[in-house]
Amino acid sequence: MSRYSAGRIFREGLRAGRGWGQAWRTPNPKPAYDVVIIGGGGHGLATAYYLTKNHGIRNVAVIEKGWLGGGNTGRNTTAIRSNYFYPESAALYDKSVALYEGLSRDLNYNVMFSQRGMIVCAHSEPEMEMAARQCNAMQLNGVDAELLDADQVRKLEPALNFSPTMRYPIHGGVLQRRAGTGRHDAVAWGFARAADAGGVDIIQNCEVLDIRIEAGRATAVETSQGAIKAGVIGAAVAGHSSVLAGMAGYELPITSYVLQAFVSEPIKPVLNRVVLCPPFGTYASQSDKGGLVIGGGLDRIPSYGQRGNMPMQETVLSAFCEMFPSLAKVKLLRHWGGIVDVTPDSSPIIGPSGVDGLYLNCGWGTGGFKAIPVGGYLLAHLLAEGRHHALSRPFGLDRFTSGHLVDEAASSGIAH
Amino acid sequence: MQIFPCPFCGHRNETEFHFAGELGKVRPDTTRKVSDKDWASYLYTQRNEKGTVREVWMHLPCAELFVLERDSVTMAVLGSRPLREGQQ
């Protein structure tokens, strides 16, 4: 892998950029690999990278039915944060933020992680009490958090609506300064380039059609480019986790929904951080290009159609106009939908699938982008060691039978 | 806005409807001992099919439950019937 650097940009500038090579190869699949990872999104590519980096396993293939990062990795609002309630979740997501903090240097690829901070507003006095509770929980878990009153929020984000006649007037909020945004494509491409440099075969336009099971063990994947034998298989297929489960014969507590997001025409800097107003279920940030990136809750109906429906669009955008009245006339540039895999407790599933030799990384729901490094880190550990990392142990599929749910949807009220 | 068919009230706006769950989930007989696995499966496991799905929906204004058959990729509605009609 030829390294990227400021000096390199200068040198390539002198020869019209002719020295830039391909960032990764396009190999044909080999008949067998030690590890086959299904899904070439952020989580799958990160898994391949950490297999090479942390475990020295290089005979690895990543199989992607479309193009790299074309699913949810390229369809999110790029927020990265760890403002969770339970210790298990805080440890998981804070590890991810920590990995993101060193990621550009680690991958030699600028993922543009901008720790601009995130404010979760509180809109009544009871909500302020819950905000204080959330703040305390985060601090006890070793995650940075500050409780703000309305004046402090106004100082940080003057574009918000502070009118007392607002539908849900702002009383204050919780600030996580280490939260922020990243560049989603760069995360996928950076992991792909670094994994490829470590020897991983990244195979695009290769759809998995079936999983071969022999004596109760998953031994190969049947793909549109032929059968590929695998020592172990990792599945990181997000919204299509249930489809894969149907092929291999295990069951999942997952429902797939559409999650929509929107981006506006670029405007001058007006929004400094990621701002979430929970009663509206809507949040926004401003991209480096100036576009307002707007997200909301799930569409109402289980769906595999990668596009949004009108009622939720109406809900999110009318809320945005109430949150930022001065931005109501800004035009949308585009909007899109991704298929997210939602679990009953809004926490991910990381661990054995129930079929030997097949491990899961799924159930991230609406919050998978922020967890890409840690999801890859933990699935790589499972594939290499065959057992849980301490961070992934609470998130096994067995928690639904034992009752040890990590119910973040109920506890921190975060719309995943 | 999409139009959904209520078997009792006819065609109405999708916002009048509420998704209740997948069709065919049967509560285990709790007068007998139910294993943790079966109970967890009843509570949490979803078929979550891609393609044609049959689901229980409620039309909120009339508060009647009914079976809606639709395509989970294209969102096309394939049919609706009262919950009590026919085999589940």
C-alpha cells in the first residue's frame, strides 16, 4: 500500500496525479478462505481489517452483493457518539468513539472525524431531571457529559428555536463534547484499503445465495460467483440479517424497517454541533460542505424497500422547521432510506448464531455507523478466537432467552 | 400517501392504520410449563420476511383488527380480510 501524505499530494500534483494507484484490488474469489465475511459495509470491512491487524489472519474474503458501503454505511447521518445509559452500552460505544479518534492515523486515510460535540435537548422540567440522570450515568460510566441550562444551549446553538411558545420549549440539554460526525464513504474506503493491504480479498458484485451446512456446521457460502469454502463465516449484513438467517437456519429477534434521512442545499455555517430534540424525534447537523443533514425516527412499517414514505418525511421535516424556524425555507437536495435491523431492546447482537462456524454482527438498528470500528473489532475477535471479547459478551443472542436485555430504548430514551 | 384497504371501512389513508404484528404467532399454553427457548421465541423471534408478508393490522378509526397481505419490498398491497375469516 502506497502511503497517503501531504508530501505525496504535492508530488502527485507535479505529475498530474498519474501516480495514484487503485486503493484496493478487484480479485476473483479463491475456492477457500480461513474467514469469509458476508457484507462489504463498514462493519464487514472493519472486521477484515481488525482480523489482519489484531489477529494476524490474512486469508480472508469480504463478499459484497453490491458495491462497498452502498447500504447503510452510505445512507446514514454520520453521527458518532457514546451517550448511552447502561455500563455495557457505554463501554461498547465509547470503545468505538476511542477507535474513531485514532482511525485516520491508523488507516492512513482521512475519515474526517470531527468531534464537534452533540447536544440532546431537554424540553420540560421533568425532562431536565431525566437529562441530569443521563448525565450522571454517563459520567459514572467514564463518558464525558455536561448538563446545560437553556442559556448555555443558546450560546452554543443560537439557531435553535428558544421561543417560549415553541411546541416543546427548550429548557436545557446534555452535551457530549467528544461526539461528532465523520465522513461515511471514507470510513468504508479507508477500512477497505487497509484490509486489502493486509491481504484481504474484497469481492464486490457477489451475492450470497445460500449457506452450506455440513453436520451442523456452516462450511461454505454459495454465491453468484460460485461456492467459497470458509473456515469460519462472519455475517455483517444489517437489514438483511433475517434473510441470511433463513438461508442458514437460525432465528433472529430482528425486524427490518426503513430509516430516512435528508440533506439540504449547502448554506453558510449555522449549526455547530449535532442537535437532537427527543420530543420531536428529529436531529440535525451541518456537513463540511454546508448541507444540513437531518434525521428522524423509523418509518412505521416493517420494510425492505430502500426508500422512505411520506408520513415520516412530513413528521421529520415539520419538526425540523419548528426546531430551526430560520431554516424553514432552505431547500432539500436529496433524501434517502436505508434498511435497518431493529432488535427488541435496541441493542446490537454480536456473537454465535446458533449454527457452528457462523458468527453475527447485526441488530445495530438505526445506530450502526457510530459503531463500525468496535463492531469490526469484536466480530474479528469472535472469528479469530471462537469466543466472546468482554465487551461483546453482554450482547450475545442468548440474552433474549436468559432475559438479560440491554434495553437502551427504554433507559436512555435514545431514538436509535 | 399510500392507500390501505380496511375490510370494514374501505380504502383509507395509511396514517389511519397501525401495524400490530406478524400473522400466525401463537401464544404458548401457559397452563403447562413453557421452556425459556419457546417463551423467548414467542416474545422476540420475527420471521421478518422479504417479499410477500401476511400481517395483523388495526384500522384505528374503527379499531378492528384485520389481515393485510403485502409485499415488504415494493409496498404493494395484495389483499386484506377480517382476522376471524378463514384459517390463520
